[in-house]
Amino acid sequence: MTQFGTSARPRVAFFGSPAFALPVLDAIRAEFEVVLVVAQPDKPVGRGLKLTPPPVAAHAAALGLPLAQPRKLRGNAAFESQLRGCGADVAVTCAYGKILPGSLLAVPRSGFLNTHTSLLPAYRGAAPIQWALIRGETVTGTTIMQTDEGMDTGPLLLQEALQIAPEWTALELSGALAEQAARLIVTALHQLADLVPTMQDEAQATHAPLLVKEDGFVRWQDSAVAVVNRFRGVAAWPQTTAFVGGSRLKLAGLCVADPEATQGGGAPGQVVRADGDALIVACAVGAVRIQTVQPEARKPQPAAQWWQTQGQPPQFDLWEPQQP
């Protein structure tokens, strides 16, 4: 068990990369001394492949905070020396994106705290927000844990639940969880000397792997509720994709259709009818209402407008998982 320090105002090293981590960094900076910010290296972005810093790195540079962007952590003696030399009592990770080796975890005297966007041991891994929505959860939350060398396996320090509003996508849920994480990590740092680690129950562990493009493909063979939950979960990336005759079509504005609007339903993937600017499409159970579509290399348009140009009522292709 880690022995936490007794300082009421620990000096903090912060590890994070995406925009999600910015409220957490700012909340820590408002009450504690941030002696080092660590982010992923700059990456090529956009059509011009312009080398661009991650949001946390850009923010730290603008604030004049000490910044490191090591390309690797394991066996990086220079970075380990930099972390040791910054005098951090504790380090905080928030969506940093790299597994930390044991040699680094041992550097701050109070170790590393991680903000994780689930109620661990549920949804360990890279995409807990997305998979909680895809799987239809109505409650999630934030965990402050003591980092070890595993994937979100360390002892629990603080947890707080968060109700998921039924209309939230991954974008809205991410915003709510970032605010919660910011508040909870400040509480944890103030209580650092008194926190009692609790081991996770491995029997209750579930996993949330990194999303791939295929996770955004519509499964018309699922229920309408499941199709909409998947749409909510992949809203940030890779977004929702359907196919008609093998051609890709981005879908937006999905919701479960009123049962009365289905007019008797249809086979999964069948367009039942237009509903104003929207389309009603049958699923295995129920139907979904689609507000907007975007064919490849074209701008988004009202779904009903696209449907009227098809010449015949289209049948969406049924997605089948690829065989290994």
C-alpha cells in the first residue's frame, strides 16, 4: 500500500493529452502547484498534416508551465530524471494515453493518481464513456484510483456516480465527466494523506477497448434501442455509418421512433416511410428515426430528401462481422 505524503498542498505533475483533460488540469492548477505537465508528442493533423500539439500541451505552453512530451516512457532515463527533478509529491494522469512503467510510478513519493471515467472495476480500458453508452448504461461515474502497472487495475481511492441523461451522446457525457473528474481529483489531492486504498473486485471487472471504425456500423438486426445507444456511443468517433448497395452513408440525428410511426414495421434495415424531413427505418425490434444522411463525398442533407432521389424504397445493407 502506498504511504501518502503529509503535505496539505502537494506539488503535482500532470499527465494528460486530449481536450477532455483540460478542465482537470485547470482545476488542479487553481489550488495546487503544477511543477510539470506531460503530454503526448505533437502529431500531423488535417489535410496538410501540420504538426500539431495535443490540447494539453498547447494549453500548458500558453500558461508557461514546464512541459515534456516524451516519445517513449519505458527505458527513458532522461525523462525519468526530469520527473524526479521537478520535485512532484504526486502525479495525476487524465487520459494521457500511455501505460506507465513501474520505474516511473515509483518516482513521486505519493505515487500516481488516475482519473478514470467509469465506476471501476466496470469498463476498464481506453473507451469507458463510449462503451457505457453503447451497452445502454444509465449510470456511470468517475473513479480516482492509485495507478499500478496494469490497465486500470489499481486500488480505488474515491468514486462518485453520475446519472446518464437519455439524450446524451458521448460528447455530452464526456463534458459532464470532465467536470466531475476535475472536482473529484481536487478533493483527492486535498485528502491525500487520509485516503485509504481499496482493492478492486476482479470478478466484477468489465472492459472497454479502443473503438474501431466497424463499431460505428449500424446493426439493423439489433433492437431500435440498441441501434440508438450505439449511435450515442460513437458520436465523437467513428460516428454512425450505414450502407446501401455497398455505398457508405453517414447517419445523424437518430432516435427511437414512436411505435405508431412504424405503420406495421418491416424487415430490419427497410425504410418504412418518410416522417417530415426524417426517415423511419425498421430494426429487429422497433424502428429508428433518422434526421440527416451524408452520402460519400457529399454534404449532409435531410434523410427524406435523400430517400426521394433513390428511385425505389432502399433497403439498408445488413452488417455482418468479418470472419477472422
